[in-house]
Amino acid sequence: MFRQKTGIGLIVLALLGTAGAEMADKGLVIRNTDGLIFIDLGREDGVIQGDLFDIIDQEVVLHPLSGDTLSVTPQSVGALKVLQIYPKMSLVQLLHIQGNRDPMLMRVAQIQDPGRLVEIDQFLAKNYALNSGPSLRLSLLPGLYQYHTGKRAKGLSLMGLEIAALSLGVSYRISSDDWFAKYESLGPDLTQKEYDFYFEGASDRRTSSNRFFWLAGALYAYNLVDVMWMGGDGVSSVAQTDNKLDIGLGFAASGYPLLNIMHRF
């Protein structure tokens, strides 16, 4: 009798263990056909329309000699947004995924971390700006695109620097033209030092004007790179924080501004 009860108990434990394993297997992409993606979580699991999910993949580190598995680390490789809910599954929209992978049978986890939600919101704003058409119009004035996509400090800084550089360039150019006009109107009774004073003053102002115009051009080029290149890489900007591309402004030995692009390998 004891053996019989023991056998029944083992069967019950086995069934409970199987049920627990089945529960652990929930949270998967179960269909990806013709752009229609479904996950096996639905209304019964508390999913509501608009929920955001991370797509989770395993980063496996193998020993280079023995081939043994050293670590398995889950990492986010993409994001999904729930569009329509059914009792046991949901239709989702693929927001992004690294490397154009197939998310089929990848695990999903609902995003609840506020920082991650902010990243997704920034990605959606950037993706809208790039794909809905206004990015080209926004790129006409440096800083306007950055301000539109939520990077207000960067946008206002770029916009202010561009306006200041153009204003100073125009101002020095007008001043240079005035000094050249004065130089050309000088009478023949002046000393060479007086002629040189007006000529050098006009030349210095023309040089300053050119430098500020070069700075405005460098800022404009930086803005285009930021909009078309950095902004287009929405996948890596959300899923990875290690950016290997650094862009900045510098100055040559002659004083002219340069656009610096550095890639770290």
C-alpha cells in the first residue's frame, strides 16, 4: 500500500513538474508569417493593447579551446508592441530587431523598466521623424531635427551655434567690405603705414568671416551626418549603448574648423 501511494505521489510530482515546465515555456514568438507576428501571451495573461515587449536572445560565451559553455546571458535584441489581443495570444508589431534576425521562437518579456520605456519612446520618435518624411526638412537647420526627436539640449546648442556662426560671418564680411571701401577711398597724401592699417584691417575681418562661415559649414555637415547616419541606426541606438562612432568638431592649426569622425574598432 505504501509503495502504491509512493508511486502515485511520484506521478503527481512529475505532472506538477511538467506543468511548471510548460508555464516556463510561455512568452515566445510563436508565429512570424508575412509580417504577422504572434506571441503566446494574451488576455488571460494580463496583456493589454499597447504593451511593449523585449525580444530576448541568449549570448553564449564558449571556451575557445574546449568549446565548453562558460556563460549564457539573456540580452535584448529588439522590441515588440501589442496591436491586438486574443485570449491566449497577441498580434504584435515588430518595432526593431538587431541584424534583421528572425524572431521566431525567441523569448519575450514585458518591458516595465522606466529607463527602457524611455529608450523605446525615443526610438519611436526618431523612427517617425526618419520614415514619415520630415527628416529632410528638419535637417535644413542644424539642431531642429535633434530638438524634434527629444534631444532638446543638443538641438538648441546646434541651432544656437549655427545661427551665431552665420551671424558673425556675415557681420565680419560686411565690416571687411566697409574697410576695403575706406582703403580704396584713401587719398594719395597718406603714409604707407596708414594704407597698411586699413588694408590689414579689411583682410583680418575677411579672414574672420571665412572662419565663421567654415564653422557654420562644419556644423551643417555634422547635422546631416547626425540625421542621416546616426539617426538611421535606430536599432543599435536602442539595443546597444556602446557607440563605436564618435563625431565632433575641432580646429586645424590654421584656425579653421574641422569635422572629426572617429571609429573605434
